[in-house]
Amino acid sequence: MKTKDLYFKYPRSERYAIESVNLDFKDKKITGVMGENGSGKTTLLRLLARFIEPTEGKIEFGDQEIGFSPEDPELGFFEKDVESEIGFYPKNRGLDQEKMTKKVLEQLDISHLKEKLPFILSSGQQRLVSLASVLSGDPDVIILDEPTHSLHKKGEEKIGEVLKKINKTIIFSTHSSEFALDYADEIIVMHEGKVLAEGKPRKILKDKDLLEKAGIRMPEIIRWAKERSLQTIPKDMNEALKIAKERGELD
């Protein structure tokens, strides 16, 4: 999927929400789109999901099937129970509804919710059901707007682990620099509707000036490494603790 000279302006708006955006999303890679509120990241995702049309420029989709999960999961719910909600997409695509529904219920560990009404679930549970409703249709491209919003750490890890295993082109927006660092292959930083930077998470998320301009918090493990002038960022906190012990920082 590619964008070429992409512009978008909302009706009655004085300025472009998306301006001169040229991106090439890598096949079967996970791309995180970051930026503060109003940076244009949600508008970009809505354009990629074909919910709105560009004011100028174009998006090359090919023949890819695209699945989308909104920031507010309730916006996508309309079935009587979780099982029916998840089963709608594969049924609509002519897939094995029972098989695909069972698969994603188990993937996200939410089989115990299948008979419940989606609207009465907690916000974290709704987030998982919304993701399951997209995965069940087996789309080529999965677009997720703030997939970890309202989730605790365990829920974030569950989603991240699933995304890493499914071997799809995945594009998500997030305010969580830790989630982007742990699970994205590439990061796009948006600011005032433009692409401010793009590249590998461990390179982008250690650039203090860039992050300050974009309103993004530096991941704690990168901050920890920079404070110690380490050339290599630990892969996780267990490795960081091992380094700290070797440096005599722990009793």
C-alpha cells in the first residue's frame, strides 16, 4: 500500500488535516503511526481504510482486503452477542464462520465472553472483541486506531503478541511509545498533518528533539539507557536489570 502526494481537508476547515504525505507501507510488516492529538494520524488511518476520500493525491491499494478497528470499539458493534459480532466478517467474506470465530476467540483468550452483549463489556474487553472482529475476516491489511487504549499491561502484551504472530500488513496508531517500541517494525511520526520522521523504532524513539516536537514520550528503557550513555538499548527490562547488576548499580 502506497500514498502519493496525499492531502485531506475536512469540510469548512481552513487547513489540511493531511498534507503532502508520501508513504510506502511494507508488506507483512507492522507499522506504528505516532503523534499527539491533532497530528493527523487518525485521519491518515481513515483514509487508508477507505472511509474518506483524499482531497488531493491518491492511495494505491491493489486488490487488498482491508480490516479496520476504530478507537471507540462500540462504533463497530451491532450484533446480539460477542460470538455473532466476531462471526459477521468471515460470514460476509464467505469464509468458514465457525472455524474463524473459534480461532480468534482462542487467540485473544476471550472465549468466555462469546455469549455476552458487546455493549456491556469493559472498555478493555470491547477493545479485544473489536480486534477479534477484524482478525476473523482474515484481511490482507489490518488497520487499528489506538488498539491498546484502556488496556492494562497484560492486555497490551496479548494484543502485541497476536499481531506479531499473524504475518499480516498491520498499521496501528498509538500514544504508547513502549507498545510501538516493542511491537512495531517501522514507525511513522506525524506532526500538524505531515510526516515528521519514519524509520526503525529504536532509532526514532531515542531522538529527544524529535519526540519533544511531536509530543511523544520517550520509552522508559531508552531513557534509562541514555542516562547511562549505553550504545545499545536493552531488549527488555530483564536485560536492563542484568546490565545494572553488572555495573554495580544493584545490591
